[in-house]
Amino acid sequence: MTVEITKADGTTCEVCLWLADSAEERGQGLMGVTDLGTAAGMAFVFEQPTNGSFYMFQTVTPLSIGWFAPGGALVSTADMAPCESDDSSQCEQFPAGAEFDLAIEVFRGDLAAVGIEPGVSARVIEGTEAAACPAASTL
């Protein structure tokens, strides 16, 4: 799927991401993933605004995340380390700090490479859910 990132100066870029838009897909996230192929990361899309937290249970690759409020404004970002515990309740929780309906995870340190920085907004481009990412990486 494609997400359009708009910087504070109005410039835009399109980022190809894996889509997690069901409870099952959001629960699985990037657990066990070490290669994204040509995608830049994963977009977690929620039907209703939420203030839930993310965690790194069974996620082997360090990640960075950006949360976006309804309307698209960036809420916050975080760097997340893998949780090595076999007990998910022992994993650190990463809250956004405000309601969001879109979260984007990328490999740690790659937020700026996909245009996610203070003052940006993001929106899902409708109809791109089944689109393949171009062969050239966005990173």
C-alpha cells in the first residue's frame, strides 16, 4: 500500500508499506521479520482512533515507529528494541501519548529516510492496498 507523507514545507513523497488493517494483522505486525523486500516498513491502520500501545514481543529487528492522529498530523515517534522475553507481559510498552489511527513502523533509524520528522502529516492513498512496491527501495 502507499502512504503519502507531507512535510511542513508542503513537499510530499509516497512510501510503499506493508499493510496491517485487521486486528490479527496488527497483532502479528513485524514479528520475526528481518527483510521487508522493497517495502519501507508497515502501516498499521485502525478503523477508529485508539490510544493503544505497541510492543516488540517476538520482533527480532529493532524498529522505529511514528504515530499519526486522525487527520494525519504526526503525534510522536519512538525507537523500540526487541523484547527477548518468552512472556509478552514482560515486554516494554510503547504508547503514542495521544490518540492515533495510523502507525508506521520501519527498521530502526529509517523514519527520516521515509520523510517522517517533526511537522509532517501522513495519509493512506485509497485503492493502493494491493499495490506492489516498486523494485527500487524508498530508503
